[in-house]
Amino acid sequence: MQENTNSTELKKGFTTGSCAAAAAKAASYMLLSGRNKEETSIETPAGIVYKTELSEIVRNEDSVSCAVRKFSGDDPDVTNGILIYAKAEQENDGKASVIIKGGEGIGTVTRPGLDQPVGNAAINSVPRKMIEKEVREVMEVFDFTDSLVITISAPEGVKIAEKTFNPRLGIEGGISVIGTTGIVEPMSTKAILDTIFVELRQQKEEGHDIAVISPGNYGKQFLMDNYGYDIDRAVKCANYIGDTVDMVCSLGFRKMLFAGHSGKLVKVAGGIMNTHSKEADCRMEIIASAAIRFGASNEALQGILECVNTKEAYEILRKEGIEKECFSYLAKRVQFYLNARAQGSTEVECMIYMTEYGLLGMTDGAEALLKEG
């Protein structure tokens, strides 16, 4: 397996999507060639080659299955070390299709709003493309014109999923096969916080006394697209809201603007200072409490509490005609809790946006502060 051997750097790992694609490629090759393999390799969407050993090879008359052991590098990942299996079966239909299914330990989507429609195996779009690409390459080598059915499974996934938010999100019975680059970037808390501090300190040393903060790249892009704000001036804080406020205060910034997606900042409206899903997730309860304040119907409140994401909840608020009031209120609650964290050391403003609907709510001085910064 390809690993970073530089002891001064954190090791990168490979996603469940990479593991599934590698196992699918190997199983397909062994089925069509009649020969066993001990290892295989694929190129991830990030352009990094993933080379891995194969295990648990089982050959039947019309199918072959094998497994790849997931390596997450230095990332604290609950799926690290589990076996991801792929079974390849021939479908004599002359269609040359790659049919991807979920087996034991792979969750099933039970609620709308996720990457896959309700009823599908929780194998996300990019991993599906990776699996199909690798399997099709094998099919072309052997001039195979029938279809192959690829079943991805992870028997340990049933138990592991209980440690995740999958059941709450509407993924039942196992883990998700995910990943957009094929690579697991190690998430060292200290390294991330050090990076945030360095970026903020650079801003201060360049003479800026207003810190513009966003949890993610989409927030930075939102500021650029809607306000022409220099994207390089906004500092990404990831999930570390409270720690970033502390840094802003310690460095002596006069003012601070937080601009972020509703999925993150709604949590802050409830006083949550680390927005990682493993820390807390009460977005729907917070939105519902705002909806109560502005007269939402009982049916709407029940609907909000059953939502998977803030987009669904926002659409319910729109039907009730109270979306602007609710998100203006939520922006003020974000401001309240960030002010409480700052303890008067800096002035705080807030903008909440959503990719599909743009600006949802902001505090009174947010736009003026952005122009000033």
C-alpha cells in the first residue's frame, strides 16, 4: 500500500470509495481472466495511485469476490482497518453494463436529501464512477460484452454505523461508501488550528484589523461571488468556531465577520462551538425553535424535526412564509454566542447563506463590516 514515509508529515489514507473500486477491479479481473491476483492498483480522482494487497479471495463458478483493508493514514476514522469487499458476477445480457449494488454492511438511503435517492445503496456518486471506470477497463481488456454485477459489502459496517450519524441522516443498516478525491486527508486538530492561527496572524501583520472568517471554501466563494470580497482574505476555520474566535481576540482584531453555510452556522446559533458532526448535531431542533417564535404550524414543526438537512427545513419555512424572520433571528443568535465567547474583545457580525438560495439572514452591521474590511 502506498504510504507517506516522511515521519515529519501526517500519512494520507484512502477512502472507502477507493477501496471499493480497487476490490471491484481485482474481482472483475479474476473473474474474466480465471487467474488470481495478490495485489491491485487504481488511480484515484486526486491523481494519486492506490496500490493495495488483496485478501479473502473466494472463487465460485460464476463469481469472484475479494477484499481490501482500508487504510486511513493518520486520520481518526472509525472505518480504519475494516475490510471492504467486492463481488463480481457475470450477467449474460449483451448490454456491457456495470451494475453496482450494496451488500452486507453498506447502508441503504431511507430519506431524501442525500447523494443517492431513497432506496439506493449508500454508495456515493464519485465512488460509483470510480468503480465503473475500473471495471470497464477490465471488461475492455477482455473484450467482454455482457454485464458485470458488482456488489460492495463491509460486514463490519453494520456495527460501525452505530458510531456515526448515518441513522439520523437516513442511512440505515451500514456505512456509506464515500469520497470525492479517493484520498483521506489526515485531520490533525493541532495542525489545523496552527494553520488558522498563522493565516490570522498574517492578516494582522499586513495591517488588517477586521477578520473575515468562514467554516469552508463555499463560504469564501459566497463572499467573492456576491460581494466581490477578496477570497484570499477570508480565513477558513473548518469546524473550530470557538477556537478561531479565541485566536481573533488574542491577536487583537477590532471586528470579526463570520460568514458560512446554514449547515454549520445553525449549530452556532445554539451555542455549539465545534460544528463537527461527532461533537453535536441539533440543527433541526434549533431551526424548529426559531420557527415556533414566528408562528409555524404544528405540521411544519413536525416536518422540520424530520428533515435531514437545513435545505429541507428552509423549504418548509418558505412554505410557512417565515424564512426571512427565522434566519434573521438565527443570525442574531450566532452573533449572541460569538459575542459571549469573545467577551467584548471584538465586535462580531454574521451572515448565513445556502448554496441554493443565497443569503438567508444576517446581522444588522454585516454588510457594512464586509465593505469596511
